Amino acid sequence: MLKTAVVTGASRGIGAAVTRELAAQGYQVAGIYQRSDAAMQVLSQECGVIPFAADLGNPDAIAPLTEQLLARMGHINLLVHNAGISCHGLFQTISPEQSRRLYAVNVTAVIELTRALLPVMLARHSGNIICIASMWGEVGASCEVDYSVTKGALLAFVKALAKEVGPSGIRVNAVSPGTIQTDMTAVLGTQTLEALAEETALCRLGTPEEVAHAVCFLASERAAYITGQDLAVNGGLL
Ligand code: NAP
């Protein structure tokens, strides 16, 4: 039977790299994105990903999205929660709306999409869920307090859910990237990025493909005895 994967935030950066690599490994991939129609069209032509546009920050979007995904894919072997947003600034300067949006996209969408898709994995007694967290969820970042909390929440989610669904044949893991060259980090500017690169043991930033390799390892049978774990892909920054 065809292996299927759902990847959120598939249009750019880490999600696009994960989508390409899963497609190369024979997965039929459903790619969720918000606005980047043109990028998804290109990716679809390149690797056959099926695009689904939805605003994951809108809780009302989850039910119709789930319905569309299940109608098109039938079953789901792998769910990669990659879509995420960041927000920079001193903690007290972040507005309630910025904070609400951050938690909605980075945490609530992950929890609710998992809750909605889990029954099809439970029914087959098999499945694989991978959350893209962050090194800031592990150690915390100044000027990214809310973001760090959202990513720390994902790490707790992974550990708890892995215990609950392990007996049902479902594995749940996290990948925590360091600084990866994508649109999300481009806003930091060259000087900051150079400083972050210097702080890594490997003296450079990471690529989206390097994160994708870790995701594909955790998705594979080679990781069959790994669940509830957080795999750091940070070039030795910490
Ligand atoms: P990115 O280049 O900014 O891409 C973000 C992706 O998420 C895009 O596909 C975007 O879709 C999608 N997305 C954002 N908000 C969405 C929403 N409300 N609904 C649906 N899709 C939405 O980000 P990235 O750097 O690849 O990061 C991917 C993940 O890795 C994020 O969870 C991020 O927190 C995490 N991470 C990144 C780094 C890093 O250094 N880059 C480090 C640690 C963790 P559109 O293109 O349609 O907007």
C-alpha cells in the first residue's frame, strides 16, 4: 500500500525540504500551506505533493482540512508538524494578538490536527508523528520568550503522547533545529546570523535538507524503537 504523509508548512524552508525527501522515498505527500500558492505549484510539479491551503492559526480550519485530507489520502502513515511562525521582541512588548497567533499556529494547530487525524492511525495500529520543535524550546531564548514556550510545549506534547499511543503502534518524536537558513531566519540579518554560525561547533548554519534527513530517519523503520525523543539538529550550538 502507498505510504502517505501529511506535512504542514510544506511550501518553503524546512517543510519543502522534508516534502521533497519524503516524495523521493516514495511517499504520497499532502502539503499544507497558507499563502504560497506559486511555490506549492512548483513543488507539486517537482515532486507530486498534493497542495492543501489552510490557515492553521484558525481553529475552525482544522475540521474541514481533516475531512479533505482523509477524503484524498484515505490513510495517513506519517504526520509532520512543521508549520510555525516566530516573533521577536522583549517579552513585555509582544502584543496579546501576536502572542495569541503564535500559540494558535505553533501549538493549538499541532494538538488539534493530531487529535483529528489520530483515529485513522489508531484504527490501523500504526503511525508516525514528528513535530518540528526548536533548540529554543529546549533552552529558551531571550527576545523569543513566547516562541520558546510554544516549542517547549511541543516537546512535552511529544513525550506525553508517545507514552499514550505507543501501545497502539504509533511513534511520536520531535526534531529540534538550531539556526537553519530559511525565510524565518533571514529576517535576523547577516551580522546576527554570522554570530549564530560562530557559536556552533561546526561554525556554520544548517540547511533545510539537513533537518529533512533527521525527519526522514525518524520516519523510517531504522528508527522503529525510537519514540518520545527529541533529536537536535543544531550543529553543536548548545
Ligand atoms: P518558513 O521558511 O518561515 O516557512 C514556514 C512554513 O509554514 C511555510 O510553508 C508557511 O506557509 C507555513 N505556515 C506558516 N503559518 C501558517 C499557517 N497559519 N497556516 C498554514 N501554514 C503556515 O519556516 P522554516 O524556517 O522552514 O521553519 C519551519 C519550522 O521549523 C517552524 O516550525 C519553525 O519554528 C521551526 N524551526 C525553524 C528554525 C530555523 O532556523 N529556520 C529553527 C528551529 C525551528 P506559506 O508559505 O503559505 O506562508
